[in-house]
Amino acid sequence: MNVKDKRGSMIYGISIRCILIIISILMLYPFYYCIIYSFSNSKAAMVTNVVLWPAGFTFENYSYVFVNGMVMNAFMVSVLRTVAGIAWALFCTGLAAYAISKKTLPFNRMISIFFVVPMYISGGLIPTYVLYHDLHLFNNFLVYILPHGFWAFNMLLMRSYFDTIPPSLEEAAKIDGAGDFRVLFKIIVPLSMPIIAVIAMYVGVWHWNEWFEPLLYVTKQNLKPLQSILQRIIMETLGSVMEAQSGRVTEHAVSGTSIQMATLVVSTVPIVLIYPFLQKYFIKGTMLGAVKA
């Protein structure tokens, strides 16, 4: 490679790195803005543009979040919902995927189509509402868990991963007297931790961020998850902004934005902290599961 080619390659490498750095900054700055605003004094943030550091650094917003019984109760509801939802979805989806992965299953193809059709055609909101009402799921914690045990897309990913496991392992186990459930939980599950981590991440993020169902089916405040409380704070903040623009606002009324940012940070941190521990399995499981799906 001559000097001209080396110089062009170096310029190209520098240009790509600069572009990637700019994109990273654009992606990360909204999260950084939420963090610094959450540490800002509400009154100071009103008269100062919060750009690179907090305006009037304070912990009062987080004190409100953690002392507020409604927010902490909602946080625990979200945690319980996410953990229970992941366990229930892995159990139901895993059993379905293991059964569909068996070529000897009668009507295998027909059952697969039956499972996949709801991905494209749903019953609609009104039939779902009536069904939940008849099942007495209104104002019931199980409304967050039971309807979401099976996810067709996740089943396809898991089934594709099961297909990569050598059949000889199952055959050897069955020769030794192991049944289907023992083969599944003693052999298939330990070998399928990458795809299990992927499904757990998909389901967990959905359960943690979901706020629409509580709006429809839950009226008891002690059953509201964290995202519903955050949505309520956002609506209250919008009301405060409208009052501020009309000149009919007190100092307390405009504190909603900082509280909103603090609640947003609290609701985001758990997912951010958990993801690095699952990243290795997440990447591996996504690649292997998606190749055949």
C-alpha cells in the first residue's frame, strides 16, 4: 500500500469514527438530559436552560419519589409483574416451542399455523375487554400475567433454537428412561440459556414499560404499575405547563417536570442495570434463533 492509499485509509477511518461519535452523542444526550434535569431545582430549571449540568443541584426530586408511598408501591407492582410475567411466559412459550419442535407431533404444521395466525389477526379491543370482564380479571393482579403467557414470535425463536440441539442427546436420555418433561428441564433448558435470556429480556422490557392495560382494566391505585404513575405525572405536568402559560401557577405546581424526570430515571435504571448481565446470552441467542426462524 502506497502513501496515498494509507492516507486515504486513515482519513476514512477517522471520518467513520467521528460520525459514530456524533451519532452516539445524539443517542445518549436525551438520557443524560433526563438525569441532569432530575437533579435540578424546579424553580431554577424554569429560569435557566438545563443543557450540560443541573440547574440548582438538589436531591429533593428523588426524595419525593422514594418517600411517596404511591410511587414506591407502583415500583413494587412493576417488579412483581415483570418477574411473574417472565416466569409465566417462559413456561408457556417454552412448552409450546418444545412440542412444536417435534416432527413426530401429529398435525405439527397445522398447530404451528394455529399459533402464528394471532400474530396477524387479533380479536380486537372490545372482545378482549368483555373476555377479561367475564374472567373477573378487572382490578386483579393476574390481568398483568395470565393473558400474556404465550407469544407466537418468541415461540418461533425458541423452537428454532431447539432445532439446533442434536437429537442424539434426547435419544440417549430416553434410552436411560427419561420422560419428555425430564428431557426438557434437565437437557433442553440448560442448553438453551441464550435463547431463554433473549425471551426473558423481550418479555421483561414489555412488562416493565406497559402502561395501557392498567388504564383499561385497573382502577385500584394499589395495583397500578410504575409506568401508570409516570403517565399520570406527565399529564399533571402538562396541566401545570398550561397553567404557567396562562399566568395562573404557583411554585409547587410547576415542580412536576423535575418529578417526572426523576420518576423516569427510576423506571429506566433497573432495565439498564440488568441488560449488561444478559448481553452475552442476548446476542448469541438472537443470532442462533433468528437464522432459522
